[in-house]
Amino acid sequence: MIRIRLALSGILAAVAGIAVGHLVAGFVDPATSPVLTVSSTVIDLTPTPVKEWAVARFGTADKAILLGSVVLVTLVAAGVIGLLARHRRTLATALLGVLVLATVAAAVTRPAFAAVDVLPSLATLVVGLAAFWWLTGLALAADPEGEHGAARPARVGTARREFIGGALGVATLSVLAAVGGQLRAGAQAARRLVLPRPADPAPAFPAGLEATVPGITPLRTPNDTFYRVDTNLAVPRVDVDRWTLEVDGMVERPFSLTFDELAAMPLIERDITMTCVSNEVGGGYVGAARWLGVRLSDVLDRAGITGAPDQVLSTAVDGFTISTPLDVVRDGRDAMIAIGMNGTQLPEAHGFPARLITPGLYGFVGATKWLTKLTLTTYAAEQAYWTRRQWATDAPIKTSARVDTPRPLSTIAAGRTAIGGVAWAQHRGVGKVEVRIDGGDWQQTELGPDVGIDYWRQWYLPWDAKPGLHRIAVRAVDRSGRPQLSERATPFPSGSSGIQEVVVTVE
Ligand SMILES: Nc1nc2c(c(=O)[nH]1)N[C@H]1C(S)=C(S)[C@@H](COP(=O)(O)O)O[C@H]1N2
Ligand SMILES: [Mo]
């Protein structure tokens, strides 16, 4: 019993420390919650192949699994340290201190560390150690054989009740602190903004095929279903009234803009399809939206480029960086600093209050969310987050087509139906999409409305489905006549390729 009580003391002390740290983080910055800083550090230190494996194996659940593992390892370690307190209570407390100091270290070494960020982990340290000392004291007092134990059996009964009371008290306070931290973090939603109208609006948006081809991806992706990919465990909260955009590096006139100053520049509105380099053939890390923002080249012209920079290094509020090739930004495409998405301000998960959008490039080389700085520099002088992890430097999005309907491995009724999906070849434009059924000839499909070369295209092929098992392959050809690559490639280092082929059962 004494072992269980001691292990429980360690575990509860860790839970209390984590919970109070979480509460304090609710006031400082939700991202500084101890479990998050430790997990973020784990993400940054994880070698690229392991990260790829985790993303491929767990998909968007990878973050939850990481957080769960960090908590589990911490609790197991705290439990073991609790056991050690039986004969070495001071040493055990010191060991727990060392464990918590790791969270302090994780907080201090985050790229965008500010002095207050250390408060949550300091709270964890103080509360964790105090709870540990107190609970192990109660547990040892309830041990009839222990050196601290009350030798008299009557006293042992009282001491046991005291331990149970203490443990319940710590557990209750932990739950309250954790819930309080969650509520406080959730209460700091972004201020609602009224965005100016674009000086250069996008053309009227056409009706997509989703009204007529059931199961096809809608022509425009709503904000709440738009895929989300980033290294952040908590969405960064940016106070738009204190936010600035710095422009520095190899420029004649470095400057800084407030949000209102940025929004007062001439705004363009563009329909652009984004794709993540981690998207597998047939995958869902792709989305299409109407973006409102300032042309990146306008901002660079205002600063006046000097010397021979070859990249725009953009930095997010949390210190995350992205390199975008300068020649791509300046080749006339509509690379922009977006402040609006589908008619509203940027959602927090998608970079509020401002992000980069670079048509034709995968997100990791052109779509910095929670943007705060643009630095004109060279690849020789500075490398961005993913570049340092061996991902490609220049990464144009590869042409690709995806089958949305019928769904892979589904069973559908025999008769007239439609095979349909989306295809993209950003900045080259989709020329045609072809489907091959059961290894037959490639058949040309009907294309949906044309929203420009930076936007995906819906496609469909009427099909008289006969009973049996069928294989449906799809491929896109860009407007210059180049078909998508049929050679299979993994997302690392410059994007997946290959032809998607789905199997369906017709009954
Ligand atoms: N600050 C920040 N910006 C970022 C990332 C990130 O991890 N941090 N990830 C990039 C990647 S890999 C992609 S694909 C896009 C995804 O943007 P979305 O989440 O709005 O779809 O954001 C890019 N911008
Ligand atoms: Mo990405």
C-alpha cells in the first residue's frame, strides 16, 4: 500500500504542477503551457524521417499522440520518483525538480522566448515540488513500518485518511486549474475586424459541380474545413493592435507596418489553391480559397531591394521561418500577404492576422502563417525551419488529380453514376483530366468551371457501372501538355507523385 501511495503522490504532484502551469499559461500565452513547450521542443528535435513516419502513420492525430506520450512519460517518471521517496525523500524531490527544470529549459529555448513565458513552468516547478513534499509526507506518515511512520496503529488509520484527503484535494485543485486554464485560453479570441474592399477584386466566382455531381469536393473550400498543417501545438494568439510587420535585411529602407497601415495598402483579391508538401497522392492536404491581401512585391518595392538577395525569409510570431525564392516572388505571380480568407478575416488557425500565400509553391516554402517579419537575404546566409531539416528549397507544387467519388474501397449501386474529383497544376493550369477504368484506355473527362491557373479544377466522367470489382485511375495534364508524374515519390523532400488508382465494388 505504501508503494501505491508514494507512486500516486508523484503522479498527483506532476498532474498538479502541469495543471497550474496550464492555468498560468492561460494568462501569459496558451502556447507556453508546460506540456506544449516540451512537446514543441520534441517536434523540433525529432529527425525528419521520424517526423515523416509519424505524419504518415498518424496523420493529423500525430499532435494528440505526441502530447499524450509526453504526458504519459512524465507521469510514469513521476510515479517512479514517488517510489524512491520511501527511503530517499530529499533525493526524490530533487529528481522531480530536475524533471521539471526540463520544462523550464524547453520554455526558455523556444525560438520566440519572452521573459514572461517562463512563468508557467516556474509555477509547475513550485506547485509540483510542494505537492510532492506534502503528499509524500502524508504517505510516509501512514506507513506503519517506515522510519517516518507513526508506530501506533491508531495513528496509522488517521494518517491514511489524511493521505486520501490530501490526494483528493490535490486532484480537485488540479482539475479546477486545468479547466480554468482552458477557459481562459479560449476567452482570448481574435478581435473582429472590418476589412477594406479590394482595389483589384477577383472575378465573380462560378458555381461548382458540387450541385450536380454528388460527392465531389466543392469548388471553394469553406474556412472551417480547410486543411491545417503547422508545427504549432496551440494556435498562436496574436493581438492585432500590437502586431507589426517588419521588413528588413538587404533593403534600402527597412520599415515596419501596423495592421491598419498594411490593410490601407491597395488590396488584391485572388482565388488560389494551396497544397501541403506532405500531401500523399489522393490525400486531403489541399484546399482552395479566395484570399484578400497586399501584393508582396508592393511591400518589397516600398523597402527597395539592394545587393543580391535570393530569398525572402519570413518569420512567424513564434519564431518559425519559411524561405521563398525571390525570383518566384518577383516573376509576376500574385504572391501576397493575405489578411482575408473567403470573405472574412483570417481564421486564427490559418494565420491571423496576416500570412503569406504564394501561388504555385507548397505551403512550407510560401505560406507563412502568423507572419511578422520579411527579411531579404540569401540562402547561403540563412536557412528556414524545413530547409535546415533537408526539405527542398524551391518546391513548385506537382500536378496531381484526385478521385473524390466513388470513394476508395466503397460499394456503390450498379447503373449510371459519375466518377469525379479535383485536379491541380498551380500556376500552369489544368489542361485536361483523364480516367482509366480497369486498365483500359485513358478517357477524357468533363472539366468544371475555370477559376484560373492558380486554382484547382473539378472534373467528372459519366459512368455506367456494371456489377463487379473495378479499378479507377486518374491523371491530370497541365496546359503545356505535361502529364502528372506517374513515378511514385514520397512527400519528402519535394512532394509526392504517382497516379491514384482506387478500387470500388459495384453491386
Ligand atoms: N507559422 C507557420 N506557418 C506555416 C506553417 C507552420 O508550421 N508555421 N506550415 C506551413 C505549411 S507546411 C503549410 S502546408 C501551410 C498550411 O496552411 P493552412 O494550415 O492554412 O492550410 O502553412 C504553412 N505556414
Ligand atoms: Mo505543408
